[in-house]
Amino acid sequence: MKRIFLFVLTNIAILLVLSLALRLLGVDRILDQQGGGLDHRALLIYAAVFGMGGSFISLLLSKWMAKRATGARVISQPANDAEAWLLQTVSHQAQAAGISMPEVAIFESDAPNAFATGARRDAALVAVSTGLLRSMRRDEVEAVLGHEISHIGNGDMVTLALIQGVVNTFVLFFSRVIGSFVDRVLFRNEEGHGAGFFMASIAAQLVLGILASMIVFGFSRRREFRADAGGARLAGAPKMIAALERLQAAAAPQPLPDQLSAFGVSGVARSGIARLFMTHPPLEERIAALKQNL
């Protein structure tokens, strides 16, 4: 349960840090066209470089961050029958999905959960919680593993990074455009970038970043249906449905750390406008989608 919220928050943090650093270094002034306004072409290049860069830095660090956020222990040599079964099951599913064997890890949590992450399909990580291993039958765990392997096979992490990079680019671009407009029209500053530009750009970046996150969360919800279908193909639809029903029956499920929330097998249900910020569709909708395709 740990993938997107951390990913999005990390990206926003990177963008803010980059923006502050570039402002302090005076790089923003390069985007002036002889003091007569923004050079929009240069601004778009600047936004693309730092927008995409922030996203892919987050992607490259995703596996490292996930291990440290959860305290996941990678299984190098199985210590018991359960760990040996995990490695064997992931190996068979990875082969069926056409990807290299990912690292397999276990993290301590009473909540039944699992996640997959990594910068490449052939160098990924699949982790399951101790709560999941205790509360689910092996055929249900098999389905959850199939769901996570499908995320890797579908290239969801890279696609997410690309989408995040594109929205980052537009957030950076339009926040500077808004900042320039506010500085010149409201603050009557006609010479370079004043305090109005700086304050308005940061405020616009925060607001646009939240709106852009809705796009990323929307993609995350759609990919969960695809991963469920993939888990059904790898483990069988009845097992995938049973696993989701088991998650649905869990009392007060504990979410993963924010930075990994999008990478888990289930998320926290919300209603109203908060639904736009859900990384996962409601479990009942996912179960209904699987049953419809039986």
C-alpha cells in the first residue's frame, strides 16, 4: 500500500526545493527576456528539465525509500517454509509475466498489505506484510502477489513517473507565468522579477501541484483494475476475488506510509471530493469488475 502518495509528495518537495534553490541562485532571472517579460520557450525547457528530472529522481530512489519507510527485510536465503514458498511463487509469476525475478521482502505490520516498486521492470521489489501472511490463506496471498507482479509487468512505475513528470513540467511552467502576471499587473513591477513574482509563483505551484495530483491519482485508480485483472490471470479470478474480499473484511485497515500508499494492494476509502485523492478504487468496485469478467 505504499506507492503514490509518497511519490507525489516527494515530487512536490523536490519541485519546491529546486524552485527555492534556483531562485536564491538567480537562475529565474535567465528566463527574463531582457527584463521585458518571460521568455516562454526558455521557461518551457527549464520546466521540462526540472519537472521530469524531479519525477525520475523520485523513481530512481523509490525502491531505496520503500525499504527504509517500511523496514522491509529482503529474503536472500529463506529461513522457513513460508519464505521459501514466497520466493517460489514470485519466481513462477515473474516468469509468466515476462519479467526478471524481483527482490522479495517482508515488512512488519499488523495490516494485511503488499506493494511493488522499482525503477525498472527487471529490477523491482515485491514486499508483503507479516499481517498479510498471518491473515490470508496461501491461495489469497498468491493472488496478491500476482496483483503486484502485474504492476511491475505493466510498467506502472515508469508510466507513473512519466505522467508525474509531465504534470510537474506544466506546474512549473504555469506557476511562473502566473507569478509574472501577478508581479507585473498587481505589483506594477516592470523590471525583472520582484517579491510578487516569487510569492505568487510558490503559491501557484502549491495549488497547481494539488490539482495535478488529482490526475496522478486518477491514473493510479485505473491501473488498479488492470493489476487486479493481471492477478486474476496469474493466480485465478476466484483467488483474486477472495483476496480482495478478505481485505474488505479486515477491520480498520492501517494505511501504508504516505509515500508508498499508491503502491499497495488496497487503499483508504474516501467519499465526496476526497475520492479524487484516492490512490485505489473502493474494494467493492474492484470485486464487481472481476466478477463481471468471470
